Amino acid sequence: MSDLNYHLHTEADRTDRGTTAIPLSILDLAPIPVSGSAAESLSRSLDLAQHAERWGYNRFWLAEHHGMPGIASSATAVVIGHIAAGTSTIRVGSGGIMLPNHSPLVVAEQFGTLESLYPGRIDLGLGRAPGSDPLTAQALRRGPGSDGQDFPERLRELREYFRPGDGPALPPRVRAVPGEGLNIPIWLLGSSGFSAQLAAVLGLPFSFASHFAPDYLIAALELYRSRFEPSPHLERPYAMVAVNVIAADSDEEARRLATSQEQQFLGLIRRQPGQLRPPVNSMDTIWTPQERELVHRQLSFAAIGSPQTVRKKLEQILEETAADELIVATQVYDHQARLHSYKLLAELMR
């Protein structure tokens, strides 16, 4: 894949444009609100993607989660096709596909099909976590040797399937059709140093999941950049950072909207995942002081407030991370308020 075009902006490009012109993307968790349905959630995801395309967002990613009552994107490749079919220019992809859950050949065929249907618009972001609880992970993976430890080998096999047909195949004589010879950008995703180092060695773009695991962000970015080896796919390191952003007309309204996200994370801490709940005026009667501290720590990498407050926080984040791109997650109960948040963000980042 020596001619692969990753459609990325280089670090020099970002510097020339200035911090407010940094590429901005969306990580959609396809939230299912209380009393809502997966069908409604997927319809709203498409509506968000269509608005995002008009507002100038760079890419629209969906994440693989299983057994989560509040997330509708478990069949991630299918949802990507749904979004790509309803848009025309925005890049659409996975943030990500959990590779240990799948046969590399199946992933190559699925994304080869997507790239064939929507050429030049598909991204393949890969992770090695199960995206589920242990019981669901066992149901998905169906046997030993699928715990993520063989991720580098699975990645190597997957990349071989995308090579042109006259190159070596792995396993012998197995071919991905569609998939073979297609230029599909592969990203590595992570919340620790494992994928950061692997992305660096392979010369691939890297995205860090700081929207739920911010503690190791800076160390992972330093590891990725310091060990990066140029490849035919990427000349310089390219790091995308995931950020929780909730923008509203006032700080008070944004903080109130953010309580839906806080309730969702609280449910995960209590091992009681559920649908996205309406915002509340105060969380004090819902969580304990210890739970509040845990939730705030997980959500510490966030910009919540009025446009002015969000701008100040994002400038701080860009200063700390030197991110080449931001990918934004916005868990808001009301769909119109969620759209308004993304519109405000697009306007202030121009």
C-alpha cells in the first residue's frame, strides 16, 4: 500500500493554520435515551452527521460497544454504511472496531465493501479492548487466544488482506474481495502506551481515548511521537485526541446538560449501564462523594460551558497536547441541544 493517501494534515499544516483551524471531528456513541429506541438513536446519528457535514466537521466515527443498553452502534460497520449513505463528503469510520472480536478477513471484507461503496471516505480505526463486559466478550470471542494479546499479529494479517493481489497473502491463497488493493486508512486507538508504541513503530496515525481515560494521555503522546518511524503511509506522527465537549449558551446550562453524561458514567462505575438519562439540576443526591470524585476524574478531559468557556479550555488542551486533530464526544440527552452544542463548537473553532 505504498501509495496510500491518509488524507491527513501534517503538523506543519496545523501550525500554519493556527490552533483555531485544527481539524475537528465527531465520535458518535449513538446514545439511546431513556424511553427511546435504537431505531430513533440511529436516525438521530444520521441527522447529526448530515449537520456535521454542513458545519465543516472532518470525520464522523462510531464506536463498537456490546451489551450496552444506552449505545446503538454494536454492528459498527453496518452503522457506518448507514451514515455514509446519507452523507456525501464527510469521512466516516470506526472509533473503533475491536479487532480481537473479529476475524481479520471479515473486517477486511466489510471495510473493503464500505470503501467500494463510498470511495475515499472510509476510515478504519482499530482497538484491542472487548468493548463490553467479560461475559459478553466471551460470547463474542468464543474461545482462547482472543484476549487482545495477539493484536499485533491480527493487525498484520488484516493489513496483508489490503495489499494488491500480486503481493504476499496471509494465510496463503486467502483473499479479501472486496478489500484487496484498496487504500483504507488504518488508525490505532488506545488509552495506554501499547497502541501508541505500536502505531509509532508501524508509522500509523494514533488516536487517544482521553474522553474516558485521560490519565495516560500525555505520556502516550510523548511515546508515540518520540518513537515514530516514517512509513509509506505517514511521514510524520499524527495524533488525534478525543475530548468531551458540551457547549451551550451559558455555563449553567452546559453544566446541567452534562449531568446526563455524569449519570451514564456513574452507572458504569456501579456496573449498572443504562440508557442516557435526562439532565438534573444537581447530582448531589444521586452520587456519593467518592463516586463524584471517580466520575470527575474519568471526565476530567472535557470542555463544558458557554462558547467562551469551551474555547478557553480547548486552547489549553491544544497547548498541552499539540494535537493534530480533535475528535469530540457529546453525550447530551436532548437531540436539539446536542446539535446546538456541535454547531456552537464548529463556529468557535473556525
